[in-house]
Amino acid sequence: MMDALRFVPPAGTPISLVDVLCSVGNALIRSDTLQQFKEDVRARAGVRYCDFVSTGRAALTLALHALKAVDGGRRDEVVIPSYTCFSVPSSVVKAGLKVRLADVDPMTLDFAPGALEQFDGSRVLAVVATNLYGLPNDLPSITRVAHERGVYVVDDAAQCLGGSIGGRPSGTWGDVGIYSFDKGKNVTSIDGGVLVTNSERIAEAITQQVRVLPQCTIGESAAHLAKLVVYAALLHPRGYWLPNSLPFLGLGTTAYRTDYPLAQYDSWMAPMGHRLFTRLDAITAQRRVNAERLKRMLPWGPKLEPVVIKPGAEPAYLRFPVLIDPEYRDAVLAALRANGIGATASYPTAISDVPELRNQLQSVGREAKGGQSVARRIVTLPTHGYVTSRDQERMVKVVTDVLGAGRRNYSPQ
Ligand SMILES: Cc1ncc(COP(=O)(O)O)c(C=O)c1O
């Protein structure tokens, strides 16, 4: 029997009321938590430099600004995947740089073979690898190809904290990396972004920018705290039906925006982020168990294909992506949602089809085909700690029923 009030959110990380109370208590009595948090992130990543800012978007914007500064403003193009989070091109534009697309391979969601080899290092400043859904891209190859052309690499691990490839943590490949502590991530402090690098020159350029960013106001900290309480209460599958039934909240919608602030990290939220960060191994292990079960149980075939994991990669599985025949995708999504599962179609279009970017892209067309195919086929399934084995059985049954019956439309009986 399905529980009508249970709805499994698409993403997020369980936070208990005790977590919230302990974090607030910590924020009131200790002033060194942010420093400790930074030190722990730095040590875990094994990098020489780490700094925190307001969001992952701010971190990516500042990372690109820093590369522009060390490059002396010579080059102004940034290569990004043709299918990725819209925050990636918006950060490029916000940093005053130009977006150039490289197509993705739909089967891996990584850059397509040969896609990076064609770029001209005299114009391209950096390549951004985005490790979608916590699946590490082939950073060893990306870094080699980029560096052979004198191009910097940004290892954007906003979605991949806890993942690794070639035994090295995601975010620490290339010249500069970022993480995000946004609400949908496996470590969250509602908002937050991290920059990591081993390069002294890049670190200096980052420090100069971070130092002059505006600090969080008391009002902003209070708003973060209020959001944290609501998040802790309503992310639970027994509470999520409420925000999920309020369309004006726009949960899960993706918009292209460049008007986000560049600001310092809210130190009041550090205790919450730090608390979750100390549990990162357990959080990641649980996501991997959930992903492995789905891998074993889903009815793979021509209508439903898995995303291939790169050799040597240990994914963080922020979500579990699958590729569904476009004829059936909407029916599968509708059936999953009707059965209380927060499955999503992820980002609505390839980057080449974001209207605000159409006239700004350095290259469109053939190189966007893979991205457009992903946009038509992708579905993400939740992997977080609130997902139970019964939820997973339900996911598998729903997908099997819709695909098995060849249903192109879904309407609840
Ligand atoms: C790949 C990637 N980069 C950057 C960001 C921006 O992070 P934030 O939401 O913390 O601004 C995101 C957001 O999810 C992302 O997925």
C-alpha cells in the first residue's frame, strides 16, 4: 500500500532537529568553527589552499576571475560541457568571459572523446569539468589534454564532494576546484561555496578577491537559519509533500541567472556544514549502496540505459541518473511522482538551447548534439539517506510497469 503522504524528495541530505540545535548552540559559543571547517576541507582534499564564499556559483566565478588574473587577461574563452547545470555558463558570463561548448557523450555525461582536442589554447583560458550527479569525469585525461594546450582546468565538484577518480578526490584535479554546500548537496549549510587549489599564484588571486567581498548581514544569517529549520523539517518524506505541492516555490526548476551576489560565507552556518562534513564518508557510502541497488534492480534495455562510470572513478552519486527513451520519459516521470518518488528530468535543455545564451556562445551546432540527446532522455532518481529499500522497490516497479506496458502517457488510475 502506498502512503499518500510520503514523497521522497529528489535531492538533499537528512538533518535532524538535534543537528539544528547543536549547530545553533555551537554558533553561539564558539568562534573558531569556520576556521576548523576550512582546515578539515583542506586536509581531506589534500590541497594547500582552501577558502569559503557565499555559493558554489560565487566560487566558480571567483575561480575563473583568478585564472583570468594570473593569465594577464590574455584569453577570454571558457570551455564547458554542452549539458550541465545552468550555473556553470552563468558563472562564466559573470566572470566577464565567453562560453564555448564542447559536446558531451550521453553514455558517460563526460566530454565526448576528442571534444577537447580541437580547442585553440591561444583563445581558451580554461576548461570546466562538472562531474554531474556526483559521477567523476575523466579528469586525468581532461587535465592532460588541456595542459598540453596550455589551458587551465577547473574541477567543478559542486555535485561531487566525496567522489574521486584515480584515487584523487574530485575537486582537486586541474588548477583550481570548487564545491557547493547548497541545499541539494550531500553536505549543506543552505548556501556556501568552496575554492581549493595547490597553486600559490591562483590562491593569491583568490584571496585578494575574497578579502573584499561583502560580509553576510544579520538579516541574511537569520534568513539562513530560518531556511535551515524549514529544510530540516520538510525534507523528510513525511513533510516534503507540503513544499512539493506549492508550485510557486519553484522547487527543482532551473533558471539561467547572473544576478546572484558574490559575498563571503555565512560563518553562522559553518557549524551545520561542518557537522555534516564530518559524516561525509557515511553519507557517501549510503548513496553508493542505494545506487548499487538501483543498478542491480532496474530493467535495463534499449528503452532504459545506465550512465557508464569512468574507469577508476568512485562516484559520490548525488543522484542516480538513467537515460530513458524520450517517447516514454514523461510517462515514467509522471508515474514515479504519482507514486511518491521525486524523480526529475534534471536541466531542461542543453546549454546551446538556453535562450539567454544563444547569441553569446562561441560555438553551437554539431557539438551540442550529445547535450541535446541527454536533455531529452535523462531522469534522475534520489539516492539520499531518506530513501528506503521499499522506495527503491517502488521505483523499479513503476519504471518496469511503464516501460513494459509501452505506455507513452501516464494517468493515475
Ligand atoms: C556543476 C555545478 N557547478 C556550480 C554550481 C553552483 O553551486 P551553487 O548552487 O552552490 O551556487 C552547481 C549547482 O548545483 C553545479 O551543479
